[in-house]
Amino acid sequence: MNVWIVNPFDNLPLEGYRPMRFWLMSEAFREAGHNVVYWTSDFSHVNKKKRVLDSDVEAPFDIEILETEPYFKNVSLRRLKSHRKLAKTFLEVAREAIRNGRYKAPDLIIASSPPLGLVDASHTIASEAGARVIVDIMDAWPETFERVVPRFLLWPLRRKARRNYLRAAAITTVADNYVELARSYGFSKDIRRFYHGITKGDRPHFPFPSKGTVPLRIVYAGNMGRSYDLVTAVEAVGELGALATLDIAGKGEQEDALKELVQRKGIKGVKFHGYLSESELGELLKTSDVGLIPMDPSSCVGIPYKLADYAKSSLAIVSSLGGESARLLNEYGAGVSYSFGKSASLVQAVKSLLPRLAEMRKASSRMLDEQFDASKIYDSYVDFAIRIF
């Protein structure tokens, strides 16, 4: 079977990052004997720059990198313009590739949502090729924009989302709340949740110390966009004093303001690392105790990539997300939740895990084995996709 996988957002191993959802999915289809083309963008959503690829790194499947326009904020008209350009380019390049025989016409297209336009373009190609489409819901678009845009202005995007969902042969999601979202649009066919998988690799050896040592080493790895309340995290570390430090790995629109806050308030123990290579990030996580997820619950995110990343390093997790993330942390005893935007709540959460740090880190490792093991998740994904035929 000829499988096309379409996602512009995931980091690539060709850039020096760990394999993420759609790369691992592509590998699973290829290992099952299918021909795979992975379609992505030449612009990195994470660092807001054109991708720089390592020509010495080979992929076990075909990769098509599409030209698009840059954007600098996750919520912006410029981003929507970039996505429109990407969808148009995908249609043009895909049609030409089929026409000249560079790629065989797809039998199956797996398209991530968002971006909505790229899903719509995938449906167009599938209709022309007689293929089927699985929409993989990564984020709730346009619902996530309701935080910053009046709901009534989003009806064109909501209409496009409905059309994308209802035309799909099946839907997959990264969290249970997106299953409910798809059903709310009237989707009644096959739908299945598959968490973000991660290759387990090497992990810290047990036993950990029976109690947490101070300062407790808290790490945040990711974007500094507006969905992440890092101001509260920095202020909480200031209140915790000698009890905790905070390492921030990543960049984004909040970075300058956060550095100014640290300097103005004289907060000790906060270090900004910028973007780290995969090996550098791995070393930072290995020397940390707690992974921080300071995410706005109104972002509609159910299970972020960070949950699996932190669990891979056997970190206890402190999260402001409710719903499914909070349920998993509570079920496994792998971390604690706090109230978004409340530094006192975060301070209390950090203090509460100190006497239970070792058991939480063990529980986090168990959660990885049982919920985020890529070898299980993506083999199951392939089985599900084949069954819709």
C-alpha cells in the first residue's frame, strides 16, 4: 500500500531531534512493508526558522519538504497565511509528483489536524487518487483560538474543521478529549485514540534517593509561547528559594520578558539554556528531578509531548493541565497538579512531592512503559489503519 503522511510541525531526526509522532508512524508503516512518503514543511514550527537538515542522515522512507512562508507567533494572521501557502504548495507538488511518476498515487493519506487547510488539500488529493484519508487530531482547531478571538469570528474555521472530519474514512487522536471533539462535529465512523509514542531508550537506574534532595532540580523543555505560564514558574522558584532551581530549555516570545523578570526581582536559581541539541537536552533531563508542564488548560491540549519526554527520563511531573493529563498523573502517582497561574499552588505542589520524589519517578517510568511506548503504539496504529480498508 502507498501511504502518505502529512504533518508540518514535528521536529525531524534530520535536524538532530528525536523521532516524533509522524516519523515513528512512518517507520511503522515502512516496517510493515508499505511505501511511505512523509510530507512536511521547510519551516520549523518550534524555532521559527527555516529547517537546517543534516544531509548525512538517511530516512527509511521518502521525505518531501515543502516550501512555505515564515511566521513568528503561534497565534497570528501570518501563521494562517503560511498555512494557506503550504496547502497550495502541497496540492501543486503532489499532483505533479503523481503525474510524472516520482511518487505513486496514495492509497491512504494520514493528515494531521491542524493545519486545517492541509487536511482539506489531503482530501482533494485523495479524491483525485481514489484514496482514503485518516485525520489525526493533534490539537483542537479552531477551539483553541477562542482564548484570544471571539467565538463568532471562528465560524469559517469551524465549518472547515467539520468538513475535514466528516469526509475522513477514520479519525485518530492524541487524547480522549479529541475523540469527544470529533463526535461533537457529527463524526460517526471509526475513531481511535493513540497517545504520543516515544522510543524508550536508556533511562536512569533505580533506586533513587528515598527523599528528594534540595535544591530540587525542575526543568521546563519547550516553547515559550503564550500557552505556557512561565512567569508563574519563575515567581514560584523565587518563593521556593533554596528548595528549588529551574532550568528552561527553549526559546519563544516570552524569553526577554522572563529574563527581565528574573533580573528585576533578583530571583536566583533560574537558568536559560536556549535551544539544546537532542544530546544536550538528554543530559539536562538526566540531571533533573521534576518536569514542568505550565500549560493553560483552556488551550484544549489533552496529552502534550512533554509528558512522554519527561517520563522517558523518569522525572516526577508537575502540571497545570487538568483532564486526561491530571488523570494519568494521579492514576500512576507520577506527579502532582497545580492551579494554572497560581504561584502559591505551584509552590505547594513542589513542596508536596519532595518526600515522595523517588516513588513518583518510578511511577513516571512505569507510565512510560504502559502508555507511551512507541513500539506498541505505532504498530497498533498501522493495524487500525489497515482495518479501515
